[in-house]
Amino acid sequence: MLRQLPNTDIRVHPLCLGGNVFGWGANRDESFAVLDAYVEAGGNLIDTADTYSSWQGTDGGESETIIGDWMAARGNRDSLIIATKVGKLPGMNNLRPETIRTQMDRSLRLLRTDRVDLYYAHMDHDDSMPDALETLDSLVRGGKARYLAASNYSPERLTLALDLAADNGWAPFIALQPEYHLMNREFEHGLQQVCAERNLGVLPYYALARGYLTGKYRVGGPDISSVRAAGASTYISEQGENVLMTLERVAAAHEVSLAAAALAWLTSRPTVVAPIASARTPLQLSELLPMAGLRLSTDEIAALDSASQSPVVAPQ
């Protein structure tokens, strides 16, 4: 079941557990319950960032703190793959060398560990890219990061970063975390080709379109009280309904949730290693986990491709 992350010795579960809700939609005890359930199901890849969840008006680091406390309580750090990020925390939203070094040390302290397995540049910045890459390389050489990755880079800037690392003998980005799901396939227009040509593993975020692909948010449906509601509601449309109806047929054929079917579609895409999805409760997580053993047929994949790409024509 485990999937190989290219150019590494890392093998990961097909579902990467997103930590963005820890300390936001889920409190400490609720987060511990989700983390326990994920590991009990064979999960090993947990994604967080130094900025989670600063959008509450805090200093960020809530998610890292909860994950660190949980790992310390369970004594399971060495069996996990921990990913975190730098470059998007308000006030530290840059990739200057001093920011990278300071935030790495902060992340290690909050995570209560001596290294992270995957360290992301959370977004591209106008800072000197060579300085940033050289500093990130120093973290790998110093043992604080095992591997480096990028998120929210354009095809051109990702290519430049990979070329600079190769030319200077620096540790390269070995993975990319883009937004990619049935409601947003922009990744396929440029970035996918770069990742394929340079053998980067892809771990898509917003894999469930901010919760929309769970099927809870529908045209004419009831208002849902959820931390995800505002983001998910942006996809409510005839086009979105077409995607959800197709997902319903696919999910019913396999007796799984719409979310599991949507995640399985992502794992069928070229270069994708493990989509990222979060859960506030073990029950929500249980609806996602069947994606790990789910293989969609060629016809099912084609139907979802068509629904997510073709405009819906209103009846006359």
C-alpha cells in the first residue's frame, strides 16, 4: 500500500494527513484522536506548517505544537514522516536566510524533534532564490531536514530552482505541493510536465476542494456550519453539481464516500504520490481512508475527467 516518494528512501501512506485543522477546527484532544486513528489505520505522513493556524489572529504554530505533543506522548516519532513549511507566516512571509533558519528552529522546538523529513518552501518569494536555496541546503547538510520540497511555485520558477540546485550542488526540491483537485486542474497546465520530467513527487493540497468534494455543500442545500463552509461554498454551481453527481455514481459502485472517490481519482493522476486531506474527527477520517485501497476503472476516471473539465449546458 505504501507509495515511494521519488528520489528518496521514503515510503508513505496514500493519504497524507493534513494538520491545518489541529488547533483550529479540532482542539488538542480531538486532534490526538484523529492522529491516533490515522496511525492505527497504517498512516505515516503528516503535513503541517509554521503558519497553521495564524488566520485565527495567533502567532501560528498551534498545529506543530499539537503534533509535537502527540508524538512525545505516543513515543512514535521515528515511525512517522513529518512535513512542515516556511515562508507564509505573517511577519515572516519571506524566504530570507535568517527567516528560514529561525523558523526551522522554531518548528523543531514545537514539534519536539531534531529533524523534519520534508521541509517546504511554502510559497515563492521575490527574495534572492540562490540565497534561499543555499540556506535550505545547509539545513539538509546539518541534519535538520532530510529532504526539501516546494509549494505554490510556477512552472518557470520551479524549473529555475531545480536548475540552480543542480548547478551548485545543493539539495534539490524532491516534491511539490500544489493545489490540485477535481474543481481545479490548473496543475496539469505546466507544473505536471515539470514534475514528470524532473521526477518530483506531487502531494496536492485542498485535495477535497476545501471540503466541497465531500458532497455536503450543494446547490439549494442547507447552510452548513463548518470552518470549511466559506471556502467550499465557492464551488457551488451547476459545474460543481455535475462533478458531485459523477462522484456519487463512482462512489456508490465501490460503496465508499464521495471524498474517498475524489481522493482515489487524484492518486490515479501522473506524478501524484499522496493527496493531502484533513479531518476534525475520527469519523470524518474513516470516510477518507478507503481511498488507500481504491482503484478506479478507466471508465470511471474518464467520467470524472469529463465532468470536471466540461461546462454544464443548462436545459432549454
